[in-house]
Amino acid sequence: MESNGMMKIYHLTNFIMKAAYINILTFFFSVGGLIIFGFFPALTATFYIFRKWFMGYSDIPITKSYWSVYKKEFLKSNMIGYILFIIGAILYINLSIAEVIGVQMIHYTYYPILFVSIVFFSACLFVFPIYLHFNASILQIFKSSLLLLFIRPLNSICMIASVIVSYYLMTKIPGFIPFFGISLFSFVIMFFTLRTFDKFEEIKGISVDEYKGIKVSKE
């Protein structure tokens, strides 16, 4: 019994150290790409490592795998990331204008824009996991992220709530940010999105490989 407890403690501490190491890699690879070009490939590589762990490949070489994904997905991950950034920026600007403008008709658009913004930012949580899990075009990735948001609503709500709690935790204990800032968010998001992918196959009653030409990644 004591041996069991010690093994659990060992696995937990080992996971924590690995997660902290991945977070440090994310920081250095982001800076290595001048942040502007490095952040999204680094984020993609972070999601990739957690995805592999959840799929049972906990012994993959972290640094080598991280660097390989960072290089391979550099261009496409930046394209996806900046498309999302531009759309998000447009929504934020429109929301800000609708909030402060005195014209009544424009002010009425605040709540519809707010609703669209919430749906958009929630769907964004699925984008990079979908990108890694399926062989799909950028358009298919965006369409699927919106669809999967509603496939398993309770799971999506739990994911969003967990992300908010994680953010709150980071604001209260900022010392965690250098060690677990991105890792914690990536871990939470990948955990919930993989559960949604399983539900997606169950609802369709077919392999995801057969659904609209979107194939599961073998990597």
C-alpha cells in the first residue's frame, strides 16, 4: 500500500516537472521566433506533447518532439493563429465601439456582438487540438471547432470554466506563470477536447476518417 502511494507521488511529481519543462520550452521557442512568429508554433508543439501523453505515449522524447513539431507546423500554425487574432481583434474593436458610442442603434448591437465574441473565443479553444488531431484544411478546422463546441455542451462548459479557473489561479499566483502558464491551459484544453472527439465519433456512428474527408492524424 505504501509502495502504491509512493509510486503515485513519483508519477505526479514527474508529471509536474515535465509540464514545467514544456512551459519553459514554450517560452524559449516563442522568444526564438521573436514571439510574433514563434508563439503559435510553440503553442502547437505544446498541445502536441499533451495530446501524445493523453493517447498513452508518455515516454516520447520531449525536446526532440517539440522541436520537430515546431519546425514542421511553423507556417500553418502561424496562418491559423493570425487569422484567429485578426478576427478576435475585429470583434473586440466592434464590441468596444458599441459599448461607448452614444448612437442608440449602434449601442443595441453590443449584446449580439458580445454573444458572437463569446462563441468565437470558446470555439478557438478547439482550434489547435483539431489542427493536431485531424488532417484537415484551415477552413475545415474552423468549421469543425464551431461544430464541436456544441457536440458535447456540458464538456465544453466544463472546459471553458476550467480555463477561467486556471486564468484566475495565474492572476492570484503569478509565480506559477513561468512554470505552468501555457502548460496548464494546454493540458486542460486537450483533456476536454479529446473527450469531445470521442463523442463526435459516437454520435456520427462512423469513423471520423469517413466524415467529410477529415482524417485522424496518425502522429
